[in-house]
Amino acid sequence: MEEKNLTQSESLQLIEKMITRAREDEKDSGSGWIIWGWLLFLASILHYLMILIDIRKSQLVWVIFGVISLLLVAFSIFRKWKNGGRSKVRTYTGELVNKIGLAFFVSLLCLVVGNFTTGVNKTGENFGYLLVLYGFWMYIHAAAFRFQLLKYGAFINWAGALVIFIWHEELGKNILLVHAACVALGYLIPGHVAQRNYLHQNKQ
Amino acid sequence: MSDFKELDPLLHSQLRLAVISLLVSVKEAEFTFLRDKTGATAGNLSAQLQKLKEANYIDIVKQFKDNYPQTMCKITKKGVEAFEEYVRNLREYLDVKK
């Protein structure tokens, strides 16, 4: 950048350009949505298939899913802690989203414990509560990173939750398919789109 | 006599204004982030950062993280106020000029 005398309008243009550039790094790589989405999607489908072929203790799928998720969250926290000191920039949005992300996982953990202790998991309604929470997290994330597709994902998850709450008796084991569909539309599609955009931007 | 307030000469410079505009948008940023975003040379950027620091517009913290030297820059309250005043004066000038 050369030093030169700026006119007033050039100054204003420079301010706008720099503010836009500072925000360029506030992009989601999509990897979190993809990993979490595929885990949830596969667990739902696997559980559904196990019920279909009458395998006992099919709910063990979710225990395995829970253990893998906790390990991944621990790994992610460790990696952030390890690299945190070397990050080039810290934004207010990034910090807020990280804190809301932590609140999401704590809330999710409470819900999962509640699902088992209250027995709500036996009726399948618990997937509705989970979808409500997913929708909440997606909507906040979409607003923070100005990612419209994820906002649609939030509405799909909330709609899925209502479908489960209203028709859980009629749906039966198909609740798992509703859950899987919401995860595919809410997590996987936006996640893969975000990743494609992120890689494309980093190439430039 | 003009009613316009004079633009802060410390901010009315291309590189210093670019740096302050970047820092006002983030919580804190490393030297290399500012260098990459402004496209300035390390030497020039370092000199301009020093001027902003002397005016108490920014804080500079030099530290070591995992054996890597790291220079973190953060805008101060005085820096934010100066930037807001600068933008206000700029807008007044441009509004009257229209």
C-alpha cells in the first residue's frame, strides 16, 4: 500500500474496503456441520434399520454415537486450545459464536441425559426436542455468518420437530427417518456448500 | 472561515486509516494479518503502527507463543473515538459537497 494524500471520498472507500476485508475471515469452513451431520444421519439410519430387522438393543447406536461425539468435541477443544495462541485474528462474532456453541453442547448433553432418565426416548418424541435445539443453533450461526442456507436448515429442523410432536404416535419408528431427513437438509447440504465456498475462497 | 473540523492528520493517511479500519472491525489482530490485508511492507506497517501507538490509538503486545514471536494489535477506546470522529467529519464534508 503506497502512502498518498487521500481525498474524502477515497478515505470513505478505503474504510469500507478494509471493514469488508476484515470480515472475509469470518467464514465457516463447513467441516463441523459435515462431521456432525454425517454422524447423526448414519446413527439415525442405522437405528432405523436395526429396528426394521428386529435387532435388540438398537439404542446402543446412540451410545456409540455419543462416545464418538464427545471424543470429537474434546479433540476440537484441544486443537483450538493448541492453535488459539497462534490465530491471526480474533473477532467479536467468532468469540460469541464459540460461546453459543459451547452452550449448545451443554444443553444437548442435558437433553440427552433427560431423554434417558425421563423415558421420553422410548416414544421417539426426544428427537423432536433435539431438532428444536439444532434449529436454534443453526439460526444463530446463520445470522452470525450471514449464511442463508443454514437459516433454511433451521426452519426445516423446527418443522421436523413439530411433525414429530404432533404425529409421533402415527410415525412410530419413522420418526428416525424424519430426524435423518432434517439432519441431511439442515446440516449436510449447508455444510457441503459452506465447505465448497470456503475452499473456493481460499484458492483465490 | 470554514465550519468543517479538520480531519485528524494521524488518521488521514492511507495505511494508518486502513489499519484502524481493520482493527475497529475485530477484537485483536496479529501483525501478519494487518500486513496481508493492507498489502503493506513489514517495515512501513511497523512504522505506522508505532505512530498509532504513540498517539494511544492502538495497543501493541509482543509475546511468544509456542516459540513463535507474535505481535498482537488492538484498538483502544481513544482510537475508537478518534475513528468515529474522523468518519463523522468525513460524512459532514461529503454531505455538503453533494
